[in-house]
Amino acid sequence: MAYRKLGRNTGQRRAMFRSMATALLRTGRIETTEPKAKELRSIVEKMITLGKQGDLAARRQAMAYLLDEAVVKDLFENISKNYAERQGGYTRMLKVGFRRGDAAPLVIMELV
């Protein structure tokens, strides 16, 4: 599987994606660079799929990854109910331009 390293070592990259996934599920939308958003998309889709399963094992897997227990509770009780009939494609990326400092492409990533 090819993945993006994003200029970070494994621990830094894992911590960044854990915090980004938690923030996206907490607020519903975040602004980030396009390569980070493309990697984050698969993580968030898996978390919502775990929420749709709804059993104890799935809740424990989500708790092991996400940083906030309240976000996991919201994921299993509210967010997953919104996507009960939907078979994937829970996120949307809207391109908003380029960052001033390094001209990195920016996107707003939000839950559909």
C-alpha cells in the first residue's frame, strides 16, 4: 500500500492523523492541506463504519484510535445514524486556494 509520509516520522504522522480525525468528527469540518486530507479521508471513513457497526468491539477500536471519549460517544449515537443508508463517501473536500507561505493547496474537509 502506497501512503504519503508527509515529511514526518511514523509516530508524528500517526499522532497528527489521530488528532485531525478527532477534530473532524468533533466539529464536522476542518481546513488542511490537500495531501493530508486525502489520507485523512480513509481514516474517517473507517471510523464512521465502526460507528455504524455499533457493537462493543467496534466502540473499543474507535476508542483506541480517537483521542476524546465524548467524540466516540457522539460518533456511535449521532453521526453514524446520519449515514445509516449511505454506503461510504461520508466526507467532502472543497478546494479553497493556496497557503500564502508555501503555496500548499488548501481544502476544507467536511462531513457530508
